[in-house]
Amino acid sequence: MPPTDASTDTGTASAPSNEDTLELRLTDDFLALLSEDGDSCGGRTEAGQEAPPANGELLDHLADWGPVVTPAGILHLVPVRLERELPLISRWMNDSAVASYWKLAGSEDLTAHHLRTQLGGDGRSVPCLGLLDGTPMSYWEIYRADLDPIARHYPARPHDTGIHLLIGPVADRGRGLGSTLLRAVADLVLDRRLSCARVVAEPDLRNFPSVSAFLSAGFRFSAEVDLPDKRAALMVRDRLLRDLM
């Protein structure tokens, strides 16, 4: 997945702390998922048609999670419908501040391909529009980090869930809203995915506002991660520590 305002791409972890290391005996199915090339989700059928939507089991039916109350208002993550949301998301991707991290600036076709790769996949990554009090203002990707190629590059644990965030309107940036929403969504993931013990993200180390937003949202810095086009901060929000941070 491309680098994001609040998250990441695949890379190589550098000397993570012992507390984050877990020795796993991976099943053949798990290894097969990690060995797939390309993006973290499947693509299209042999006939070139989009594959049918996944049933949502890999992310505990995210579409049914419902809204959550935050100090900024009521936030609702709604799975993207390409024909409806593409123009808006593409416009956000072409913002100069966003483009340097997401690298999806250009025609709508570029953003459409990125979205279709997830929407036509097996459900391990779900692109969502974030509605705050009913107004579209953010783009999210909630994904199974343990089933994503990123798992090759950090000590992944079963059911680790990753977050990518883009705040669209310029007026909503730089005023602490990102931290509020990140905390709310991380807690939403932990509340709805009882098998998930950690929410993870990998903002670019150069993106100081993003790293700061994660820290303010109760994430802790775990390690530096070498990715193909950047060095990232592996940020973790733990279920066991979330009431303390």
C-alpha cells in the first residue's frame, strides 16, 4: 500500500525492541498470503471483471461497525463506493501536501486502480470514507497488517490491524483533529476486533505532524522501519495499554 498521511508501505524493520518480538510458526496458508506479489489485496477475475466483494470476515465485518462518538463529533467509517466517492478521493490525493506521501496524484484512473485493488480483493484491506457528523472529511484504509506484505518487515502478531489516514479538507488539518480521530478509530478497531491485540501504523519519519498525531492518540513509538522509498516510524497502540495512554 502507498505511504500515507498516517501510515505506510512495506519495508525492513530495524532492531525492534524485545517486547515487540514474537516467534511464530506460520501455517502454509499464512505464508502463501505473505508471498503474494503486488498490493496487499487481490485483484480481478480472469475475464477482467472486478471480483465480487469479500464477505468482510477478515476484518470482522467492518461495514457493520457503525458510528462512534468522538470529542469532535460522530465519526462513521463507510466502505468506499467507487462510483460515488472516486472524484472526491482523487481530488484529495492531488493536494500537494498529500501527494508527497500517498503518491497518487494524477488522473482519477490512478486513484481508481488503487481503490479497485482493495475493493476487488479478499477483504484484508477495506478503504473507507470518514464521515464526521455526516460530512465526508477523511479517507481511511483499515487492513490486516499480519496478512499484508508489511508483515515481512516487522515482528507481526496474529490479527495486527493497520491504519492509514488522510484528512482531506485543508481546514481540518493542523488543529489536533487527526489525533482525536486516530484514537477513536484505533479504539473502535480494538472494540470490534476482539482477536486484535494491537493497532499499528507506519508514518514517514519526516512527517513530524503525523508522528506527533499518533503519539497524541495513544500510540507508542516501537521501531524505525526501512521502506523502499522512506524510513518510517512503527507506531503501536496496545489493547493492554490503551487505558493508560
